[in-house]
Amino acid sequence: MRTSKRFIFLAIAGLLAGAVSLPAQATHDEDDHSDNARMLVRKQIKIGEDTFAQGTDLAFQKDLIIAGSFQGTSFFKRLPKAPYIKQLGFHNCPSSQGDVSVWGHYVYVSVDSPSSNNFESVTCNNTDESLGKEGIRIIDISDLQQPRQVKFIETDCGSHTHVLLPHGDKMYMYINSYPLSPTAQGPTCNEASHRKFSIIEFPKNDPTKAKVIATPAVPQPSIGCHDTTVFPSRNIAVAACLENTNVLDISDPADPKVLSTIVNQDIQFHHSSSFTWDGKYIIISDEYGGAEGGGGCAADENSTVGAMWFYNITDPENPSLEGHYSLPRIPTADTPEEAVRLRCTTHLYNILPTKDKKRYVAVSSYYSGGMSAVDFSDPADPKELGYYVNTPEGENPDSWAAYWYNNRIYSNDFETAAGLRVFKIKGGFGKRKVLNFGPRMNPQVQIPGDLFNAYKG
């Protein structure tokens, strides 16, 4: 595996460490988009009077939107009409890269660099023992205007991403991480010593009792995993582990077993995964070249570059490749310097719950390629349903995460400091009738029971 794939997030952390001013807003007519896609609003993630955060991942609970960033965690309320979203609070506590999940009154945040967890803000509990460490930050959001850290769990190699796994009266958390530099972060975080992920356990209603209970190995040659998605009703998970993707039996959440390992020479960087809601298929995304490694713009939906890959896992011990899809366009650039920085790799996405279980629709972010919705009901012949590429003046568009949630699409952007954007697909998805999610939507925790009027789990 090349250095550009292993150590990409050191470069990102350096680029995104500070807050920046918001660039000029392009109008809907100036942006590149399909006729059926419209941007309803764009709101920066506000830190202070004139400073804004660069966004990363998203999580949802009822009308609450949790937006991660490198500078802290923000909280927005979904509104039924303009201005569509309103910022309610901000936990001013930096972390690389700020991956987020929510459950009840608690938000969980990934911290993947010790240096990003050195802070002076009292909202971070800056006198506690988490200073200069990496792992999982737990925030009590009972008061959204005054969120507070209540627990920090240190993990080997920190937490690049994480996923919650409810099981009875307990909650488990799988921590994905890997060395971010040749020298890495210490004796338990280097290419020779890591090659594992961490499992955290705690009572579902009391995360202050959380602790690491296991560190299972990952199949070689992977040095760690980037992202994991769980499907509790089937006791199955899929872990994208850089060099390969692993289908896991999670019947015992504390002791997951590898059922199969997917190796695909056309996937350069196994980045993330997701299940169709019937559990029949998975998507594996290729973050071609890594976030800062360049490439990933092929302008051909049949290209393997930066593609999403569709596998049938009806038999989880024998996954079968059914097709792939790459973004069918290259975004425009005003200068050669901007063109070099363009990347259109599949990044973070979710699969929509449809009334007809045989219809599969995914919404994904594509960095410079913006947001795109794809129908892969026939995995061998996927089709784009709509797209939107924000083009702020003097900047490249960069959509880190894009998810459909209850009739709207939300995109969290980072490099342009565009913040949180809300989209609408005119006419919805036609015959592909989409159902609402229930009380929450953590994209990497697929719980059919969380849907209204669908998929009993």
C-alpha cells in the first residue's frame, strides 16, 4: 500500500486545523446541477462572531442534526420551511477528524490526533486527563447551548471513525484507526503493532462507564480499518480495512468473527460500506488516492476510479461482485492549480429505505464532485438520478458527507468552509417511493426498526 493512502490525513489535519472565513456564495443558477436538484440553503458552521468550522460527518436524531468538524461539534435544528436549518449550539473542542454519532442525550466524537486535542476552551473540560490524547469524546447534549464533555476513552491509534452497536441493555462501539505517519503515535500505534480495531462497551444509558474491552486483529495485509457499518438485525457488519473489506459475524458484539474477506485489485483504498435495507447487497467505496492523494475524477460512470462497488452478500461467506459505478463528470476548475486539486472519489453515503425493497437508491458525497443520487436497483447497470455541485467563488467544491434524511439531502462541506447545505430532489425519486427514518439516523448503524412503517427489525 502506497504512502499516499496510509498517511493522507496528516495533510488534512494540517490544512483544516484553523477556522476560516466563509467564501462568497454562488447562486443556484451559477452552480452545476441536474434539473431536478435544488439547493435550499447553505449555512456555515459558526464558531465565533466571524469564524466558521470545516465540516466532516453527520448524524441525525429526530429534528436534530449533529455536524462534525475539525474545530468542534455543532448542533442544528431541522425546520419545515426557510431557513430550513438553525444552529442551536457548538461544542468548541477541536478534534481530528470529528466523526460523530448520537444516541439519546449523548454524542460521540472521534479524535484521531493527540495534537488536535490540546485546547484552552472551558467547554472542553480543559483540566481533565484527556488533554493531548486521542480516542472517543463523549458529550452530554441535554443542554444544546451548553454541551459538555463527560467522558474520554483513549484508544490505540486514536479513533479515525467509530460505529455504535446497541445490543440488549448494552452499547458497543467499534473504533476504526490506523497509523497516520511512518513513525506513528507511539509503541502501540505503528505498522507492526497495530493491525487491529478497538471495542468499547458500556451500559446503553450510561456511557460514563465506557471502557475498552477488546482489540481484535484485522486480516492482513491491512494495518487497521477505516470504517465499519453494522446491521444488528442480521448480526452482521462490514468493515472497510484499506487493503480489503471484511464481512463480520457480530452475534457476540464483543467477539466478532470474520466470515469472508473481499479483495478487489481495482479498489485502491477500501474506505466505507453500507447495506441495502433488505440486507442483500453492500456498497464498498473506493477513496481513490486517499483524500489528499489526488486523482479520482474519471468522467465515466463505467470507470473503476473512485467507484462505489456493489456486492451481493445473500451468502455472507461468499460475497459476489455485481457491478460498480463512478461519477460521470469532472467538475470545472478556473485555474490549473485548482484542476490539480480536484477529486471525485466516492466518500460518505447512505442507502435510502424504499417501499419497494427491490429498488435501491444511494446518496453520496464525491468531494469536488459534490452530491449525487444513484439508482442501483440493477447493480450491473446503475443510473444517476440527480446531482448538485456547489461552486463557491475562488474555491473548489468539497462535499465530505452527503446523506438523505426524511425528504431532504444534507451535505457537510469542509475545504471551502461552506458548512452545512440542504438539497431537495424535485419530485422525490418517483416510483422509488422513499420512507422516512425513525428517531435517529447514524449512517453506519443500520437498524431497520428505526424506520417508520417499514422493515421490522
